[in-house]
Amino acid sequence: MHRAILDMDATALAAKIKAGDISSADAVEAYIDHLRHVNRALNCLVEDRFDAAREEARKADALRAEGRAEGRLFGVPVSMKEAFDVAGMKTTGGLLHRKNHRAASDAQAVARLKREGAIILGKSNTPTLCFCQETDNKLYGRSNNPWDTARTTGGSSGGEAALIAIGGAAVGLGSDIGGSIRFPAHFNGVIGFRSGDRQVPQQGHFPFTEEPWQERMLGIGALAKSVDDAELVNAIVADCPPQPLDAQAFEVVVPPAHPRYPLDASTSELLDGVRDFLAGQGQVAQDFPPYFEKVALWWQLVMSLDGGAGIARLAFDGQMPRPWREYLKEVTRHSSSYHRYLSWALIGASLFQPSRRKWAGLLDQLKQADAAMARYLDNRVLVLPVYHSAALPHGGVYGEIFSVRRTFLRVMPYVALVNVFGLPALVVPVGTDEHGMPVSVQLVASVGNEQALFHLGRQLERRFRGYVRCGAHDRS
């Protein structure tokens, strides 16, 4: 029974609990037992609330016995990215000086999930201040990919994706300002959905994104075992859940291989298989979105608007930021309180900070690009790879995105396009590479057309790999 519970998505588990086929207490206990075993190798869960979850499950079962089982996630065990405030739990951002900081109240998205009956098991690991696409920090250490512990989980929702990949909760919540849901979903083989521009409130997310152009790049959504669950979580946490539409009326676009942004052989072959399948369902367009060759740089410039000063203030707790000093201390003597990923990212942000003149020119371009993208995505779903390959060994993604050779311009466009334009995106695993590592595609549409993403996502989920729980770390 325990393994059946671990394989079950949140939608199915909620139905079973409401019907009395599975008790909430049994579901919670199955996940707790599993997490205690697998987390030693993966380090995905960094704080638990197991005792509180057990008590909440007992209360849920009592309510069900009284005929009062209410809520779309009634009695269902879920997990949270560490960045979201959960009352009574720590929100540290992986910083040593915040190791004892506890939230007084729930983030708004967390409160909405709780109101639907969700039971929180614990919180999952992130990079420092969610400021890197690999999950490692000085407070909690590094998370490992369950399919191969020598490989990255991605970031910044890397701990959450690894936890869902091994069936550590029924569903989880993440956030994405630079691929932070989509990288981990792709690398760990789970469903991932990031909401579009300001569709889900960020109140109670740490760090809080204050700059408006950065805020529009932030999306919040599920790391999940099914497209159904991604849709369900979005319906719960979004301010205005998307309205029904005729998904059959949408054209699908799968751009051809781009010579400047090459994919490895496995990723390219799987994308071709998706294109062929969709072409068999109807006509598939193959044109590239407008400004595609500019979005990686635009993303970097928007993220560097203040030269990293806001993140540096949080990181250095109000003291004078000295990222160069801390970076050199760490790479030469491993003696810094700050992970080298954070220090180097802050250095990069200061170097990329646009001048006022450059920013004014970029604003004009972004406004023109917004109009062009709206026309391009009118009644369309765009299908893209997430990254050029499956998960790399630890440090590989960091090395590509933060290299002085500016290789981010080559590896980031597929991800950056979504953030720059504040678009919703759904990640669906479609296969594995020659090493057995998951490979996904992402589906992209305009804000308000999320139902078209979920409709197409279910088709791909049924035809291709979808979510497959990693059982490599199960008890024998």
C-alpha cells in the first residue's frame, strides 16, 4: 500500500481519502517513512513538520468520518520550496545568519493550499536566496538528483523537484524567475508549471521581488506527478483561475533546430518525436518566436537592473557587500559564509547592470516585443526544449550559465523567453537520454490561455513518458 500511495498523484489521493479508501493518517505516514529513508542520499528535505502533519491527518480523518471532508486537497500530504513562508517553520534562503528565522504566518499561496485541506510535510532545499540554477547553499548543503546523485537537481526549486521525483509528497510548490521550476522539472523528470505575469501572488515568498520588471518574470506553480495536479494547484493558488476555452482551436508551433542554440542528440531526437506526433494530430507550424535571439541577454539585464544590490543586502544582512572578497575566500580557502555560486552571481549582476540610457532603450524594445509576442502567440501553443541536454554533473549548469565566456547566451534562450515575457509554461517529461536521465519539453502560451497548455500537456503525458517515480532509493 505504501508504494501505491507514493506513486499516486494528489488528485487521485484526494479522491481516495474522501472516499475512505485510504486514510489521511496512512498517507502521511507513508510519505514520512519514505522521506526518512531517501533523504539521506538526496538532501532534498531540509525541515520537516512530521509531528504536526500526523496530528492534522488525524483531525482530517475525524472530519471525514463525520461527513465533513471539504477541500480539493483534503488530507493530502504536500511539500513546499523553502522560499515560501509556512507559519512556525524556517525561511532562511540558505543563509547562515537566518538559520533561526521562523515565519509568523503563511505565504498567500501556502494559505490557499491549506484552506483546501493540504497537509504540509516539510520544506525543500534551494540555492542561496534562489539565486542560481543549481541547488546548494552553506546552511543546508547540496541536493542530489535521484536518478543519478552525481548530477544536478537544477534550481532554484531543485530540492522540491527531487522530492517529488522520488514520491516524497503528493505534490509540491515552487517558483521560477529564471527557469527555477522548469530546470528542476526537466532534470528530475516531473511535471512543472509556472504561472504567468502576476497570476499568483508572491506575498510570503523570500526573497520578495520588488522591481516590477523582475516581478513580471516571476511565476509560482506546482512540481507535480501529473498535468491534472499542476492544473489543480494553479486553480487553487491563482488570483483568477483560467477560464475554459476551445483548446482544439489552438495551433501548435514546434520550431526547427536552431544552429546557434544546439541540442544534444537525445534531446533533439525526443523533440523530433514530439513534433512528429503533434503533426499526426494536425498541422504544426515551425517558425521561431520574435526576438528569440535577444531574450537571454534581456533576461540578464532585467535581473541585473540594480546590480544585484537588493540580493546583496539580504545576503550580507545590511553590512557592506563584498562579493569579490567572499568569492576569493571560498575558492581559495573554503572559508566564506557564502556559497561561491552566490558571490559569483552577484559579481555578474554588478557587471551586467545596465546604464540608465541602456535601460531606457531596452524598455522601448521590450514594449515593442510585447506586442509582437502577443501577435505571435495568438491562439497558439509553443513547444520548446527546456535545456540543451538532460541533467549535467554537479556544477555543470552553473558553469554554463555563469561563465565569463557568456555561454548563457547560448544555453538560456529557451528558458529566458518565458521569463522575459511573463508567460505561463508547462513542463512535461517525454523520454530519457542514453544515461537514463529524464528529458522534457515545455509548452508556452499567453496569459489566459493556460487551459490550452494543460490540454496539450495531457496528450503528451499519455503518449510519451510523463511522470515516472524514481524508485532507485526505495527500501529493498
